[in-house]
Amino acid sequence: MKQRWLVLFAALLVTAALACKKNETYNSDTASTSTTASDTSGTTSTYDTSGTSSTAATGMTGTTGATSSMDPADTDFMTKAAQGGLAEVNMGNMAASKATNADVKAFGNRMVTDHSKANDELKQLAATKGVVLPGDVNDEQKKAMDSMSSKNGKDFDKAYMDDMVKDHETDVKEFEKASKSAKDADLKAWATKTLPTLQEHLKMAKDAQKKVK
């Protein structure tokens, strides 16, 4: 009888031990699964966030580039040509109203007509290339205009023609260079087309200059 109780007691101990072991295994597996899920979630979240940020940054970079892909030298030439053209028109208007010599007055009117046309052509070209041209002359040109506006009579005529000879000598050189070396084909064609007019202006300026010395 005593031996039977001992066997029964031993069986109960084994059953209890197995139950505890199974519970520990379940808890361990649950914790491991939870940890794995948490780690996986964390990894996925981190990757997604990084991926989204990278995509957004790339998108922004792609849409905020320069508005024009023109060569810097071409853009610089267009800028100088635009400001030079504006100066020619402004000073041409001044000569048309202030000059006392008929040839100087006629030259001023010619400057307004020819350079206004060239300026409009350059604006249209710049618009197709995504280039924003300056809407005013530079500081040096403003000083020259202020100085010219303070002169009258023969002094004005001489000062204006001296300036026009000097200015057009520079223009012809710049346009000759652009007509040969401009990277943009359309700009090169415009410079080539405009050059003969500037060469004619230079000749006219030198002829008028001789008459007001």
C-alpha cells in the first residue's frame, strides 16, 4: 500500500514538472516572438522613413535646378548685350533731343530704332532659353548717361560721339567673338546676324565724330 502511494506521488511530481516546463517554453517563445516582431517593425519603420526622406530629397533636387542649361559664357554675353542695348537706346533718345549737329541727331535716332529691334530679338531668344535678362543698365553705364545729360550744345555732340565710337568698337569685338565661339547655336546665329549692323554703326559714329571735333 505504501509503495503504491509512493508511485502515485512520483507520477504527480513528474506531471507537475512537465506542466511547468511547458509553461516556461511557451512564455519564452512568446517573448521571443514579441521581440522579433518588435525588432522587425523597428527595422521596417526605420527603412521606410529613410527611404521616404531620400526620395523626397531627390525629388526636390530634381525640381530646383537652374532654369537655364546655357553655357555661362553665353549667358554673360547675353547679359552684356542686353544692358548695352538699353544704354544705346537711352542715350540715342538723349541725342535725338539734345544734339545740335544734324548728323549726331540722326545717329541718335538710328540707335533707338536699331537697338530697340535688337533688344526685342534678344528678349525673345532669352525667353526660349530660360535666361532672365537685366531690365536696366549697369552702374558704369548709368554714370556715363548722367555725365552726358549734364552737357549741352557742341560739348554734348562731341562727348556723345566719342562715347559711341568707343562703345561700338567694344560691341563689334564682343559680337565677332560670339559669332564664332558661342556654344548655343541660336545665340551664335543672332550675334552673326546683328554684327553687320553694329559694324555699320561704328562707321557712322566715326564719320559723325569727325564733324564735331
